[in-house]
Amino acid sequence: MSAQPEHPTDGRIPAIPNTINGIGDALTGANRAQFYAEVLAAEEETVPGVMRKWWKAAMLDRAPGAAESRSHAAAGTRLVSVDDLADRLEGITR
């Protein structure tokens, strides 16, 4: 017998609700304050763009190893292409 989980684990990151509160709840600290400042100051037609920008930032922050990846990028080491990163987030191995 092997110790396998009864249900396969899903490595995908659950999506953050694309609402002002959903995005705000997912952000922390200065990012949360900046998001609310931008969305509250935005004109009606620019609100969707502000929300998209911060939704993406919040989703990337949730990615496994995001903080470590940022420190590697700042140091110029262990860089990963955007395509490889997208594949990792989707659980694709090549």
C-alpha cells in the first residue's frame, strides 16, 4: 500500500474575487492603502483598469515562492522567463 491522498491535490491558486473588497482583502499593508486610494480617486471609466492592475498584483503575491522570486530578481539570480512562470502557475511541466 502507498500513502496517496484520497483526492488529488490541485496546485492552482484560487482566484481572488474581482471586486473592490475582494482585491482589498487580498492585499496587505501599503499595497492595500495604495489600492484603495487609487480606486477611490478614479473616474468611473478608469475604475476597471485600476481593479485589473491591483487584482493581478494580488494574484501574483499569492503565487508560491513569490517573495523568494522577488528577492532573486532583485539580486539578478535564478531568473525565470514569463512563459516558464505561467507554466508553473498552471502546473504544466515540459
